[in-house]
Amino acid sequence: MIATHALVLYKGQPALVQEESGGKYTIIYCSSLPSAGGKPAQFATQKVRDKDISVLFDKTDGNKGLLPSLLSSELQDDACKELVEPLYELLIEEDDAFSTATSFADLCDYGGMTTAEQCWKLYKALKSSFFFQQQGEMLQFIPRPQEEITKLLEKSLAKEREEELRGAFIQRLKNRQLELPGDYQLMQDVEALALGKTEKSRTMKEAGLTETPEKAHKLLLDTGVWSIHKNPYPARWGLSMQSATEQLASPPQEERLVLDQVAYAIDNAWSADPDDAIAYDGSFVWVHIADPASSVLPDTPIDVSARHRGSTLYIPEGAARMLAEESLEDYALGLAEESGGLSRALSFKIQLDESGAILGCDVLKTQVKVQRFTYQQVDEQKDSTEFAPLFAIAKRNEQRRLNNGAVAITLPEVHISVNGEQVDIHPSTHWESGDLVREFMLLAGEAAAKFAFKNNIPFPFVSQESPDLPADPPPGLAGQYRLRRCMRSRSVGITPMQHAGLGLGMYSQVTSPLRRYSDLVAHQQLRAFIDGRPLLDKDKVLERISAGDAAASAAVRAERNSNLHWILVYLTMNPQWTGEAVVVEIRGKQAYCLIPSLAQETLLTPTTTVELNQVLQVKAGNINIPALSVTFQEVSQ
């Protein structure tokens, strides 16, 4: 039976017994300890069984101020601390000292503890010392062997030293005066937060800093751990900056139609993965597409890896490819040209009527001779015998789409290249041959969609709802900007629907299976149909394209963030930069502008009244690389 007003231990804290009833004790205990900010302790009562509490002192008079006094007296009595070692020396004189437990009550008697406060302080001293080990939940203590005490002491000293060193590091961090490279190891949790690998940073918390990726990025810049050239966005979006490593098997030996006519792979001069080529034989339009689906079958490890990537990641530093670079020589088109080899392709043989509409389409496994050209080379030869018919077909298809309500929008684009710490930004050149390739790819996408629909093939279809276009858009960039704002988001699904933006009744993307997963799925379905193999059902196709599209969307966001990052780096490195801003929308006293040389948008407050398409001279200021923000200001003429 525990006496009323006894001091007991409850969940590691002192409590007072108020009364006993029905075999249970009502105790008062501290439910909330005092805070460093001065908030007092909070107390509560609880009914407990005798096994839930342990008696520390059974002779208290129940002073109401006892508990607050005990809780606030974190100053352990030096006398109690100093008493622990003599108690230890006393007990180890016994032969079986290291295996026999001594009760807390006996230790209090040995130490001459006569008050509740002394008993509580002795208990804390015993718990915090290296000399004794508490036995289970009982208030009994066993002396530790000397070698164990020595190890604990060494560990404690090492911990104290570690805390001392870390405290000095945190102070250096607050002062933004790290000792590199040594301090780098202690900043790895900050780097992990900046890269999106974790949501917390112990280091930033200890330094009193807000734990966000942007704040972590700024801290890494401020302390010199990172330079402004560090691009965190692919990692932050969970993307690898390395290409896939598992190489595709060599293309299978299978029957293919060998074509005599040369096809043309037309792309930028820096393109390294040509995956489409075009031709016209006088009767049929041919669009030849790289054929990795010949060896990448659904749910194989390479297919799953490509699905997780969604697409090839293109950032100014380079490309992280959806499929292994080592496979390009076998599957990209025209890379074997020098050796006179043929490229394996999945080819769309398209028949057009007099208006340019698609009458029919065959999908064939082929081998084709491919010649590579740059856009500039083809523009220079657009009136030649080889290319003039292709341009005519493209112009007719573009007009057909425009007649069907297609919306053509041309806004400034730039090409950003990074070589080490050198950043270059150049306006993208508009090539007529770029329009040529676009129209042939659209013909292939439309033909593939119609082929899949006609043959009841579960297929990834791309659609877009009709925009609510202005009746009389302004000319120039202002009009293009207004049209873009009217466009609706595209959708990818398994039901063919109108793609209003392209002016097509149905459409699918099939021209980039080397770098876009949904195109690879489309090719897998087409090849399975051609070979007479089982098709993926609609649910499986939808599941795959949804997963691939989500990953591809992350790649798009990473590319967009990366481009802006490098633009801000460029502006930081070129503080005297000025450029033209074109007014595309007027919002009261403010003007929304496009900056063509950077492909950026900004909101300005002009010094005078402005008109749409008026050109203002601007400079950059308040560049914040971690926040991806910059303020453009008008430059006085």
C-alpha cells in the first residue's frame, strides 16, 4: 500500500499520490514540461495501478509546491552527483556486486537522503551516471564493470567533442564562412534538400533556417558549396541526368520490305538521334520511323525503364536518353549511311487525295536507304527535284489543316547551350524545312490514328478541345500571344477525338519512339497487329501511356526550369545585358511583354503610354537563381 502524498515515478517523471480507491491510485503529474520560452508546466490527474508507478519517497507531507519545485530544479545537486561514485565504491566491495541489484530505497538510505527533493535528485544522478545500470522498470540498480564505465566515458567524451565541433560548424554556417572542402560533408543534408531527395535538413533547422529546396539552394550558393552553374532541377523532379544504360538487343532478323528510294532525315545540325525520314515516290507519301519496338517488348526491363523516364530529357547541358545511347547506331535512321547500310524502320505508306486528305495507309516493316540533311541544307535546296515535291505536299497539308480550323502560333524560341561554365543563348532560326518535317510528321500521326481506329487497335490518341478564339486578334506577337492564351491543354487517351489545334479529326504521336514512351507504346501495338500477335487491351494501354505521360510531364517541367536557370546564370554573368521587350498585352498602367532574345515574359510598368507590339528596351535586375526569378526594368532611351 502506497501512502497518500508519496512521491512516485510515473513515465520517468515525478508524481504525487493523492488518494487510493478500489485498488487504484489517483496521482497528480506533469502533463506538459515548462518551455524555454517561459511557459509554465501543466499538471493533470490520472488513475493508475500500483504496477504503473514506483515509489521514490514515502514520507512527504504533500506540499502543493513540491512538483513545480522538482521540475524547475533541473540543477542536479552537486552533492547528489558526487555521492554516486562513493555509493558505487561501497557496493563493489561485495563479491557478487556486478550481478546483484540494490533497491533505490537502500541507495537513498546509504546516501542519507531525507527529503523528497534529495531522492528525486539522487534518482536523476543515478540515471545519468555511468556507474549504475537500472534493472528493467524496477527501481533497482546494478554497478557496471569498470571496463564498461571506461567505454561509456570515452563515448560520452567523443559525443561532447562531436557536439562541440558541430556547434562551431553551425556558427560558421550562420556567418556564411564555411571551411571548405572539410565542411562539405556536413552540408550533405542541405544538398539533399536542394536536390529534392529529402524534405528535411537537420543542419538548416539547427541554423534556424527555413527548410525548403529554394532556401537550401540559396544557402549552398551563399556558402560556396555550389556555384551558380549547378542545375538542381532534373534531380528535384526525380529525373536522372544519365542516359539509360541497358542496351537494346540487336534488331531481330525478320522479313522486311527493302525500299529502293532514298528517304531524307532532316534535323538540326546538332541532332544525334534521327528517328524519322520522309520520301515521296510520285504516288505515296512515305514516313519512316525508327523501329526500337522490334526488340523492346511490353513489360520487359527496358520497356519498364523507358516508362519510368517517359521521354528523353533535353536540357542545355545535354540529353539523358530514354533508351541507351549505345543502341542509337542500330536503331536511329541514317547513322549507317557512310557504310552504305540500310536503316530498319516502321514505315507509313500514305495515299492522299487531290485535296491532300488521307485516303489510306499501310504500316510496313522496311529497310530503307536514309540520307541525313540539316534544315539549312534543305532550305538551300527547296526548289530542287528531290525536295520541291515534298515542300508542295507539306504546303497543301498545312492549308488543309488551316481550312479545318487549325491554329498556327509562332512565338520566339531560343537555343541554350552550356559548355563548362560558358553559357550561350541564340534565337532559334525558323527554317521552312522545319515546317516541311512537321507536316509530314502530322500526316504520319493522323494516318496512324486512322489505321488503328479502322483495325480496332487499342491505341494512344492525342486530342485537344476547340479554343475560344478572338474574332479579330491583333497583328504581330501580340496576336500570337493572345491566341496562345486561348488554347486548351492536350489530352492523351484511348478514344480518338478531334485535335482542334492541329485541325485534325483524330491524331496520335508515333514519330519519336526513341525519345517518347507513348510513341513506343503505339509502335508496340502496330507491330503486334502486323505480326498477328496479341494486342495490349485498352486498360493496359491507358495504364502505360498514363504512367509514361506523367514521367514525361516531369521531364517537361525539369527542362523548363533548367532553361530558366541557365538564362538567369547567363544574365548574372552578363550584368550589362540589355534587350528588346515587345508589348503583347496592356493591363491598366502595366504592360505584359515578350523578350524574344531570351524567350521570356515579363510584366513592366512603362514610363509612358505604350501600344501593342511596341518595342521597349529593358535590362535585368534582382536576379534570384534559387527562386528562378528576375525583374526586368525599362531602360531610358
